[in-house]
Amino acid sequence: MSVEAGQAAFEETARMWDALTGAELIQAMADGRFPQISDINDHIGQVITSAEPGRVDISWTPAEKLCNPGGIVHGGYIAMILDNAVCLAGSSTCEHFMPMLTLNLNVDYLRAVRAGETYTVAGTCVHPGSTRMVANAVISDAQGRPVAQASASVLPNKAFARG
């Protein structure tokens, strides 16, 4: 990429950061128009598929590197994907994208999660408060059965506030 093209891409990213709502920016990530905020998505096999105000959908295909010695996906990674979903759901309600800080995360493990299978993770913000938000997330298998769920309280990370 040329220096000019790199500068143009940077300027477009900055414009989107300043102009888009939380849901619009998350959808831009899903569409590949905005870069991932961290490499964690690649590490855990997360792909954002859609976003609208108050709801985010993620496709998740955990790799074997996420498995515990028993051969199933470690509960910590299950909690991580649920945490990502509730935080993105909260962010989707903001006037501008704001990463969230998790205050608490309550996880229910319902079925084994297996490496190499693709799961759907749906995050929903049920209380988009200005200080504290409450969101839920559910991981479902290919048959639509829930395999884990979480409820959480999150709050906007003011370090990313604009203006």
C-alpha cells in the first residue's frame, strides 16, 4: 500500500469513528469497512455478522487451541465470547461507538461447546442506560439450541469519549 493510500485509509477510518453511531460502526466492522479493534477476534474465531441498535450477532467457530484437557472449549473462552457480545450490544446503543467495561458477567453453561463447530452468538442490550447498561447474550448451536448464556452489567469506557 502506498503512503498516500495508507493516509487515505487512515482518514476514512477516523471519519467513520467520528461520524457513525455505535451500531453503524459495528456493522462497518462486520462488513470489513472498519478495522478490527483488537486481534482477539482472530484468536478466538469470532466474526461479527450484523449489528443494529441494541443487538449484535456474531458467528463463532472456536479452534482446538481453545479446548481444555477434556477436549471441549474451555469455559473461560465461552465467557469471553459472551462478554464480547454483551459489550458490543451495549456499544450498539451509543451515539458514537464506545468500548464497554464489564462490571459483572453471570454465565450459565448449558451444553458442551466443541472446537470446529460454528455457533451463533446473539447479544441484546435490555437496558441502554447512560451510566450502566444491562445486556444478555446467548450462544446457540447449529440446531438452534442454547449452549451457554450470560447476563451482564457494562458501562461505557469514558477514555474513548469524544469532545
